[in-house]
Amino acid sequence: MTAAAIRPMTIKLDLDTRERVQRLADARQRSSHWLMREAISQYVAREEKREAYRQAGLNAWSAYQTNALHVTGEEADAWLEKLEAGHDVEPPPCHV
């Protein structure tokens, strides 16, 4: 990140949370600023992955509603059992 890309932001924390952050920062030999930036970065990365997973599910549901292609639970289970047994097999074909 360049210095031009970094902008200050204010966050309001209650006294208890602020003290907890400071104790943890001291224990990690880091600044509270570093600790909060790291926490926010990790949270945002995790939530972006969660949202991508949610969107993939919504897209899959939309595709199913459009074309009705699917495999049954039994077909999926049989395929997964073969994979678990160490066999390199293709997934079952989708059908309507």
C-alpha cells in the first residue's frame, strides 16, 4: 500500500474493549493500531470468502431453477464413496 492509499479512520470502542485490545497488543509486542488493522483485514477477508460462497450457492440455485440439471443425493454419495476409496472417477452426469 502506498502512503496515498492509506487514509485515517476513526473507530469508537467502549473502554473495556479498548483496554482488552491494548492488553493483547502488549502481549503480542505490537501496537494496538497494528492489532486492529490486522483484525479488520482478517475479518474482511473471511467475510469476502463467506459472501463469495453465498453468491455461488445463489447462482447454483438460479441455474438449477433455469435448467433443472442435477444429480441425486444417492448419485453424489456413490461418487464420493469411490473418491474416498482412492478411485479417480468422473462425477456423475447431470440430468433433468
